[in-house]
Amino acid sequence: MRVEKVGKVLGVVLVVTVLILGIWMIYQVVSYTASLDERYTVPFMAVIGGFLGVLVGKWLDRKNARLAQFRSLKLEKYEEFVKKFTEVFNNADTQKPASEDLIRFMREWQWIITLRCGPKLLKSYTKWRKEITDGGPQIVLSMGTFFLAMREDLGHSNSGISNEIAAHLMLKYPDLFLKLLNERPSITWDEISQIEKDLGLS
């Protein structure tokens, strides 16, 4: 604990020192510029501006390159996750999406998701995993929320898309499912299956 506090204090001291040095350097440059003859002021400022522009440009290029590389790594892992999840989900009992295979799959991937994803995606994943364990139909909406957060984490827009998209992608009768879930949020998979049978859908 004491080491952590010392580290934080040293970090703050370092930041303050850098800021002070930066302000001092700016002051020196401005003072020197003011002392120059007007004939040299504009060229001098142009050189300084160009130098700073090059530094900022290189810094932005490196930052964007790192972000692009990190995004590429996340995209690769997310695609692998979605592919394997779809395989497990399709092989699971449709009446019991919280099958052992599905739960085992989520456990295997939880640390990869934790290390790779942003806070919003991690939060939606945690909720989704809990509802998979519970096994209720709400899992589908949580799944949709998770996939939307995954898209957002990759920089995509979710404009006009709701978490109901998962029902349309994963279920055979999504409109009926969403209608029943909206009317009775606590409805079970067995009840949904029975209603489908009564309607002659399965």
C-alpha cells in the first residue's frame, strides 16, 4: 500500500514538473521572439510552428497506428468469439439456451473479453453471462445489448439498431418472441414453446 502511494505521488510530481518545464519553455520562446527585429519574427515563428506541426503530426500518426493495430486485434478476436458462440448456440437445446456447453464457452472466453474490451462492453457481457446462467428468455435481449456494445467498441454506429436485433438473427419466430416477452417479461422458454405449438408453429 505504501509503495502504491509513493508511486502515485511520484507520478503527480513528474506531471507537474513536465508542465512547469513546458510553460517555462513557452515563456522563453515568446520572450525571445519579442526581442527579435520584426524582420526576423515572422520567419522565426514559421520555423517554430512548422517544427511543432511535424512533432504533433508524428505523434498523431503513431497514436492512430497503435489504435488501428489494437482495433485489428480486437476485430480478429471478436470475429472468433461470434463464430464459436454461434456454433455452440446452434448445437445447444433451443429450449434450454443455458446449456452446459454454452456456459462452458462463456467461462473460457470471459478473460479474453475482460482484457480486450472497453468498460461498456464488459458490463454488458457480465449481465449477459449472468442471464445465461439463469436461463431465461431475457438472455436474447442481453445478447443483443452485448453485440451492439461490441460493434460500438469497434467504432461502428448503432443508429437505428436495438438489442432486439439478436432475436431476429437467432430465433425462428422473433416477432412472436418479442411480443410475448414484452407482455410477460418473466415468461419461460417452455411457455413460449407451448404457445408456438398451440399456434401450429412448431
